[in-house]
Amino acid sequence: MLLVLITGGKAIAQQQIYNYSQYADNLTSVNSAYSLLDKAGSVNVLGRKQFIGIDGAPSSLMLNANFPIESINGAAGFYVLNDQAAVEHQIEFNAFFAKGIQLTETNYLAVGLNAGIRNYVGNYSQLDASDSQFRNDVRETKPNIGFGAMLYGPDYYLGLSVPEFTIRGLGTASEQQANYLRTHYYFSGAYLADVSDDVKVKPATLVSYVNGSTVLANISGTMYLKEQLGIGLNYRTDKKAAAMVSVLGKSFKVGYSYQFGTSSSNLGGVNITTSEVSISYRFGNVTNSKLL
């Protein structure tokens, strides 16, 4: 099990950042311009856990808070990311500001900037201090800066972003598999379609790219019933899928997703499943449920 956690893990180093199934309405940490889509303030928590019940299994926790500035069609806030996998730990804090300009009666262009700091710790000597590959621990803190742009309207959004612009990797031990610590580029998009008075459907995508790796695409579809219940499916091109369900009100939302591998090696073998829970609370200018 320890080998699975380390190799399926070197976890923080190999994974794409912002690796969430419920990305379609939790995009502020990917693109701060997304915060302008909601005129209400909000606090959102999203957590992921692999191998539930196993100590040291990869886990992630994201907290973000958005505060609208209606007088200038802007928003400000912050988000915190905390990732843990075996002996690796990374925590990051970013503050952001976003401003939108009106293009037509219903269409807007938003631009967001974020800046913060992240700390990475790799206690590799705890694995095997006598092995030269794991002899040196890594501890480093560095600043972060990012930006994003989003075109949006009442029923869609299209965004491009670089939430973490990295000039160099953190430490030497992480350089061998440093995807997590490189600059990531994101494209996001979604469309909310009315099927009937009581049914809405939202297809969405999140595509990420990091130099030296293949493009990773998420494709999802969610059906909303009476704007109170959401049922969805998500597929990732690294052969993972997830089933999603959410319960919505005007001021709150609770979501759950269950992700599993779909490759042939997962059939009848070890399947690395992941549970994900999200909780959102909205305040201030709350007029209807947030579906987009």
C-alpha cells in the first residue's frame, strides 16, 4: 500500500493542479475572473480523498471566498489550497481581484489577477534515509502570480487562465516529476440550456496543459431538476470518470462526486477511487439558485 501511495502519489508532483470533478461551478481558483458570474458573495469548501481510511492517502482541500464590488462591476476574495500525499505537503494562499466590462446588453468580458504564496514540504528521508534518492528533504516557500480572462453571459462562459505562473520548480527532489510545480494553462467553458420549465442541462469542459505533458481534458454534463437537484457525469481523458449529485437552494449547495478509473487495468484490479464533497454558502444579493 505504501508503494501505491508513493508511486500513485508522488502524488503532489505528478497531478494536475485543481484536479476536481466538480469544476464546472467551482472555477474561481482556476480563473479568478469567474468570480464575477455571481453577484452574491459566497464561501465555498471542496475536499477530495483517495483510499478513504488509509493513512497518508492523497487528499486535497480548497477554500475560497468571493466578495462582489457592484459599484465597479468587480469582485475580490481569496482561496486556500492544501494538498497532502504520504510525505509530501503543499499549502497555498492567493488573493484575487477581478473586473468586468460590458460588451453588449447581456455579454461581459472579465479579467482577474491573483497573487499569493505557496509552501512545499517533502519529507523524503522518512521513506528511507539510507537511499540516496530519498536522503534529502525539501522545504521551500515561493511567491505566486496568475491571471485569467473570461467572456460570459446569462447562460454561458468561456475562459482562459494561468493561475500559477512558475519560473522555476520547488526544490531538487521534486524536479524529477515536477508537473505540479510548472506553469499550467487552462481553457474552461460551459453552457446552460433550457430543456423545459423544470429541466436545465449544462455541458461543460476544462482543458489543462503543462509543458512536457499531454493535454488533459475534462468533459461533463449536468441535468438540473427544478433548480434544486443536479445529476451529472464527468469524464477525463486520462481514463477516469465520475458520477456527481448536488442539492441546491438559493443560499446553499451541497455536492458529492465519486471518481473511478475506466482503463482495462482497473477492471478486476486495483481501482483508485476518489470521493469529493463540496459545500457552498451564498449571501448578500441572492435572487435565485446558482447553476452556472
